[in-house]
Amino acid sequence: PAPPTIPATMVLGRFAAVGRLAAQRASPMRFGGASRGFAVQVSSPKPLSFRMDGLMAQCLVAAVIYFVPQDAVFLTGLFYKWHTDATSIAPKKRQSDADAALEEFKAKKGLDDVKVQKGRSTWYVSM
């Protein structure tokens, strides 16, 4: 008689179960996830020392020297554009008589009841 055939999925399932059991036995954290009493738990790989003549330090210095001037030029232009856009939307104008300027503004816009917040050198008008 021919030997009984075992489905391949059944064999693979048994191999996986044996592998899991072997991994649990070999694991140092087998007691409910607690760490061993004599070992320090490391959250990430950390170098023991950081030398300035090492490759990583030299690459970081080179990256700073290469990218900072480019970023400074780009960000200066970006901030200047934002500033000019903001001043063109709401320009400042110095007024010798702030109360008269406020009344003129209210008459021009047809407003009667507005809230005025007086700052040290700037007044803010809101509805």
C-alpha cells in the first residue's frame, strides 16, 4: 500500500509552529517581555564615542558648509517676498491725527459701530 499523503499546507504550518517555539526558547525576553536583570535596555543603536575626525562628522560638516549658504539665500528671498506681499495687501500709513483718520475710515466704509483696539503705535479696527 502507498503511504498516506500529507497536504503541503499542513507541513508548512507545523514547520512554522516549531520555528516559533524555538524562537521563544532562545529569546532572552521569554518571561512576559521583562528584560534580563543584568542587561541594559537599549532603545536605539548608539555609538560609544563620536569623533570629529570620523567619516560621519566630516560628512555633516561638509553638508552644513554646502547647504547653509544656499538655504540662507533662498529663505532671504522667500521672506522678502512674503513681506512685500503682506505690505501690498495691508500697507501702513502714518497718521498725524489718529481719531480723525478713524472717523474718515468709518465714513468711507459706511460703518457706525466698530471696535477699536489701541496699541502703542498701531490701532486695530474690527467689526
